Amino acid sequence: DAGVTQSPTHLIKTRGQQVTLRCSPISGHKSVSWYQQVLGQGPQFIFQYYEKEERGRGNFPDRFSARQFPNYSSELNVNALLLGDSALYLCASSEYGQGRANTEAFFGQGTRLTVV
Amino acid sequence: GDSVTQMEGPVTLSEEAFLTINCTYTATGYPSLFWYVQYPGEGLQLLLKATKADDKGSNKGFEATYRKETTSFHLEKGSVQVSDSAVYFCALSDSWSTGNQFYFGTGTSLTVIP
């Protein structure tokens, strides 16, 4: 079975540009979350979506937005890129909301974003 | 708010040495606790988890016990191998109060030398 898939794997953008990252969850999972991992740090929560609705938002500026589609895949958008947005962006899916509490998150390989 | 404090690294051990990576947490509810591992250039993989106090999670020779009295979830392995070299993250999640949001520690880099 396919795990969480993310695209693209690597991306280089210029300051001020906009970027869209994509994620497909494990089949059957309805919850998708996004994390930012800066080099040498642990992942920081950005968003959680469940059944196409935002269920949680981390401490990130409004330049960050996301959405979830009817097939449960998700996109993360970042506008007006800053150098500090350079990081590994991780997508995770889980069985949250499907009758199980405190379920583990399954992570994709991530998208490495470099802003120059 | 919820948070995880993890032992600073990096940690360098000889093969077959004993490993301990300390992790303590702060949570307002009843979280589940996790250890994830990240190999170079890859995403995070679940290593083990514990969902309530006194539970012991175990996998691939690694163990961690959920200690509510000391708010700890230390990772241990009796005999490390070169293939265990990776970055280890302690994390918590509390569905009842914060959805499926995970709080991660800063990570501990482990290098095992032959």
C-alpha cells in the first residue's frame, strides 16, 4: 500500500514568490496535517484538516494557507516567500476522527523548500 | 500549553552500547506519547508509542515507558547498532484537547560507531 506521498520533493523559489505543496494521504485516512521542520529542529505544526474542514492552526502568519479536497488530498500554499520559510515541509495523515483517539501520524518524505 | 523537552545531542556511542535518550513533557490533558525516528533525507517514521500511564511501547529493541508521576517517556535500547544512527524525536498528541496536533521535541542525533 502507498504511504503518504508529497510533491514535489525539492523546490527552489525566489523571495516574494508563491508556492503550492501537495499531499496525498494513506488510503482511508481522512485527516491531513502539515508541519514545518527547520534544519536542526523538530517539526512545528501548521495546519490540520479533517473532512475538508480546518481543525487546527499553528502559530504561523496568514501567508500560510491550506485546503483539503473531497478525495482527502491536501495543498499547502505559502505566499510572499521569505528566506526564513526555507525548510522541510512534512505532511502527515491519520485516522483521527474515525473512532480512534490519539492515533499516530504517518508522515510523508517531505518537500524541501529553498527560498533564495 | 503542551510541550516536549528532549535531551540535547548529539550522542555518539560505540556499537553494542546502552542507549538512553531523555524526554519529559507538559500537558494539560491525557496525551499519548510517541518516539519517531528520522533517517537522513527522509520523513519521520513511528518507532513506538504509549497511550496511557504505565504503558510500555516497544519496537526493534527500543523501549519507553509512560511515567505520569515524572511526566517522562525516556527511550532506551540495550545494544545499539550502526543502523540505529538517526535523529530521534519525542512527541505528544492529545486528541481530546488539541485534535491530532503533535508537539515534538527538538530531536536527538545519534551516531553509532563500529
